[in-house]
Amino acid sequence: MSWTRRLLVVLAAFVVALLAAPAAQAHEERPVTLPDGTGSVPVYRTGEPDLLVCKSDRADFERRISGFPQELRSRNLKLFDRCQKSGYRHLQQAVDAVGRPGMNIAILPGLYEEEPSLPKPTGECARLKAPNSQLGYQILSYAQQARCPHNQNLVAILGKKNLQIEGTGAERTDVVIDAKYQKLNAIRADGSDGVYFKNFTAQRTTFNSLYVLAQDGFVIDSVLTRWNDEYGFLTFASDHGLYKNCESYGNGDSGIYPGSASNINDGYGYEVPRYSIEITGCRSHHNMVGYSGTAGDSVHVHDNEFDHNMGGASMDSAFPGHPGLPQNHARFERNLIHDNNADYYPYVADGTCAKPPVDRGYEDGVVCPQISMPPGTGIITAGGNWNLYENNWIYGQKRAAFFLSAVPAFIRGENALSEQTDTSHHNRYAGNHLGTDRAGNSRPNRTDVWWDGQGDGNCWQSDTGPSSPRALPVCGSGRGAVSGRTDRLVGEPVKLAQLLVCADYNVQARRLPAGCDWYGARGIERIEVQLALAVAVVLALVGGVLWWRRLRDSRLATVATVLGAIGLGLDVAGSTTGLAATHVPALALLLTGVWWTGIGPALRGERPWLGWTTVVLGALTLLDAVDKAVFMIPWIPLSPAWARGLLGVIWVVWAVVASARHGERGDERHGERGAPDGGPGTSDGRGPSAQDVVPDAGAVPDPGAVPDPGAAQDAVPDAGVVPDPGVVPARGSGRAPAPAQPASPTSAPEGDAS
């Protein structure tokens, strides 16, 4: 790496360091390694179950199955009779009875609260030594989980291979496993390769309903999860996984979270051998976000629906402790992502989320957002690489269809200089249906693309609507083909400031950053508007004083200053939500650039260095307008906005000094010795030369003479006096010849004084 690029990387790391790390960890777990990939996706097994789980109340059971189809009802009645003789009353009891790989557990319709698992830990289990997470729970080792399985889990499946657990109801809500907000997880499958979950509901935990950890092979089939502090489904550090026909809602983070999926495609481009996890046929709605994936690597997400969340889907590299960072190689296609405009932050502001989970009202629609995110967004990529977003329907989003930003490596705990800009590269958005539903109805997004500008090889389809920036690299017909490709080390400064402010969120502390419209800031409350207004006021004041004192006689400078004032006003208007994705911000830059370019030549006469600096500043501003609205300028590591901003600070200080030096402009031009209104004076128009004020050595002053107070009268000869042709005017004075002085006071004839 060259020294110049190293310098830029240092600058990038310094600038992006302004972005505070998120207030809470997304998911804290013991150190785990990714599977070796030798497993496979388990296959559903038919036939009679090996173990049965049911309740004892026959009347309640018959009521639950009364509406089933006759064949299914008859089967459940037979299984119930068998279960009463040799089955179990709690799922954990059946799991504990599993003695070999490949066994099937059938759960009959009913409500399973797993009462033996609910009591708080006692004895040795109450005294485990383990680090605490930021949320307060202990991060237990596998051995500690095995020793005390119900410290955190309602049902613990530890080391059971090829186990299948299936509900026997007509719908997934016929079998309900309920933690009643007393456990971190409803079901935890840890180190249990080949597990298959089918046809039941898990609900009401203080973290997540169904947790699959460190497994090579799992299936989640027709399972519902709901009403959890964090996640509905959480699969972590796993491979050969399949989610299908699932549903999740009412979760404080995401409904579906394939975190740290096996990083099998690291080092590949867009074409990869296989994906580690497939998600299809699922619906995730009314959560903070429908899908999320910190280090969600090599995940194929297709034919799902993510709707009525705050955000549709997100993947990120923003949280440490996740194997496989930075996130890479997710593939989204044929998904319906729409109407993700919910706003659950008011529940944090009014104190609802500070109550115990059981009192928050999750069952009535309350969601407590656990991390910061922009509501009204379809797909959010915060620090991901080599992701494919193709042939999705994304519509009805009140903020943006696509949101792309970079995340520096130090946020995930990696401090190597060369890694600080290793995210937000080669993300391809092509062939999506933006602002239109599947039936062809128009459902526009407010903005199709929001991008901070950082990264290499990112591209978007050519038919995007409103976007910020307006100019985007365009995807070619083949994957990897990009027209207008850029490689920026740092994003746009104003957007980084926005992300800095918005990241300062903490649900536990009820801290919602002021100035961020993610949490309800509007108009002048928004940080973008405040910055634009502050810059406009400073430039208007400095530019106005500079024009008045130095430039008001120049027509070019006057016209340019008026255009600059209009540009500054448009810059404030363009920072508002409604105009940010239009051409208004670029027009504001264009007019501001014309202002600086126009006044620069007028300043060069007296202050050439300031004049040339002003011209350069104007050129950078015009270049920034082109970069944002016409085409992104290739081959530059930083946006022109950075150079423009830094030079603009220098210019403001310099212009203030230039306006204040040597007093008022009027003092210079209308002083006691100067000619009025730019009239005769020195050759530069400032006043009389030294020769004008030095008396003739041969002249004898009249001691009785009274000086004429009118400088203009000194310059006009008496109409009745004939000038002496021998008198030569002072050089450089620019004055008309003065009347010849008499040789002595007595030279004039007596009586000729009039």
C-alpha cells in the first residue's frame, strides 16, 4: 500500500471513528467455531413417533382437536391414548429420554409451559461463574449449559443428533410452547446436528423463541415464533440449514436471524459453490426488522414476505463476537418487501419498554426496538460485501427501498489499519421491481436508494427513482459489470454525521437521539437541516460582508453573490426529507459554486491568493454538484465534498480577515485625503500620491491663507484664470493642472482680489 493510500486510510478510520458503536450487542454468545461443512440438510421422516408428549386433560384435548379433519382427528385420538400410557407431560422429559440419533418426538395439541423448568436456579446453578452480557444475562459455556440447562432455557436440546420434533396439530398454533417471559430461550438446540423442527409455536421469552447454535444441519419447517424481547428464530454459527414456511412477529429485534452463518464463500465473487442457509416461504412481520443477519454469510433468501416491520431486512458487520465478519454473500431474490413503516420507538420514549416484559403488552402489538435502525426502509446493508439483490418486489417504503452504508472494522473489534475500509463493496442491486407490487399497481417508495457513497464496485439498476445521491454506478447485464464504478474510502460527510447522531440509541437507558429523524425529529430538529442551516448562515454573513466591503462595485461579483444566496437557501431546502433525493441539493451546489467562481476574479486584484483560493473552492463545489447529480467521478478516494468542506473552513477565516483589514471600504474611498466616488486620486483610485501632498519647494506658503475644505474644489481650476503653460502637474496624481502660484504675496495688482 502506498504512503498516500495509507494516509487516506488513516483519515478514513479517523472520520468513520466518529460513528459510535451501537449501544447494545446484537447477540452475545460463548466463543464458537464454524462447522466443518461435512454435514447435510436433514430430511423429514414420516412414520410413527418414537416418543410422545401430551397433557392429561382429555376434555381440553378433545376440544382442541374438534375442528380437525376427520383423519387427522382420529390419528390424534389414537396418539393421545398411547401417550397417556407411555408418553411424557413435558417436552423436556421426552428430550431427556432420547437415547440414540434419529429419534422422532411428536407433541400433541396443547399448551406446554414446562413447569419443571421454570423455577429459578438454586444451589450450584445459582453460583455459576461466567461473564455477563451487556443485557445482564450470563454468557455460559457449553459445559455450564449442560450442567444447568434451565438457567436460561425452557427446553434444552444438547448434543442430540438427528432429532425430529413435530407438533401433530392441524396448524402450528395447535401446539404452543410458552416461556411466559421467565426464560431467555424457549427452545435451545446446541451442538445437535441434524435437528428438525416442525409445526408448533414457541413464544414469550426475554431473548428468543427458537435458538439453534453451532450445528451442521437443521430444518425449521412451519414453525411460528412471537412476542420476544429480541428474536423469533436465531440460528448462529451453523451450516446446512433450512428455514421454510415459517412465521414470526412481535419481536424486538428481528423475526428471522441467521447470524454468523457458515462463511463458506469467503474469497469468491458472485458465483459460489453453495449457500450455507436457505430461507424460503416464510413471512416475518410486525417486528423491529423482518430479517437480520450480523455476519449473515452465504444465506440464500428467496420467495419470502417481509412486511409491516420498521425495516424489511438487514445485514451488517456492526457487532463484535460474530464469526465470519465482515458479512458477505447474501442472496435475496423474488421476495416481497413492502410497507415496512412501523414506528415502535414511542414505546421506548413513553416508558412502556422499561416495564417488565410481562407488563409491556407484546400480545397487544407493542414492540421494543433493541437497536438503532431507520424506520421505513426495505433492505439495509450496513457493512456487507458481495451481496446480490435481484428480482425482488420492494414498494410502499416511506424512507428508502435500499439503504447501504459502510462500517469500519474497529467497531467489530478489529483494529488493523488495512481492514478499516473492508466493508460495503461489490453489492449488486439489479432487476428489482421498485415502487410496484406484484399486481402491477403503483406503490412508490419515497426514495429508492440511500447510499453513504463509500465502497468499491457497488451498483444499482438503471431505472431507480429518487435516490441520494442522484448519480449512481449502474449495473451491467452481467454480474460484476459496472458502469461508472467508484472506489471511495469514506462516505459523504453529512451522511456520516447523520449516522453518528442516530447511532446513539439505548433502549435500556431510554435514550433516543435528538436530531435524528429515525426517532421522530422533523424539520429544523434534524441534524442534516441544522448543519445546512448553520453553513448557510455563516457563508451568507461572511459573503455578504465581503461583497459590501470589497466587491459591490463589481457587477459580476454582485450577480454571483445573489446566485450564491439562492444556492444557500436551496441547500437548506434540499436537506429536508422531501427534497433530499431530488436534484435540489445538486442545484444548490451549482449556484454556490457559481458564486465562488464569480467573486474569485474580482478578489484577485487586491488579494490574489484569496482570489485564486475562491476560484478553486468554486471549482470543487461545481465538481461536487456533478458528482452527486450527473455521474460519480471515478478514480478519487474521497468525495469532492471533503475537499470542499476543508477548504471552505479556510476560506471563511480568510474572507473574514480580508473584510476586516484596513478599516471600512468607505474609509479607504471617502477618507479625508481620498477623492470621492472613485474620482481623481492615485493611479489605483485610493487617494493622492506622495507627490500630491508634498508642497513645491520654491513656494512660500501664505500664513494668512485658510485651507479650502472641499477637496473637489481643489481639483477644479478657476474659470477665469488662464493656466500657466509652464506648470507641469504632479506625476500620477490624475488631477487637472492647478493654477500657477504667484511669486510673492505682493505680486497681484492692488484691487484685483476679487
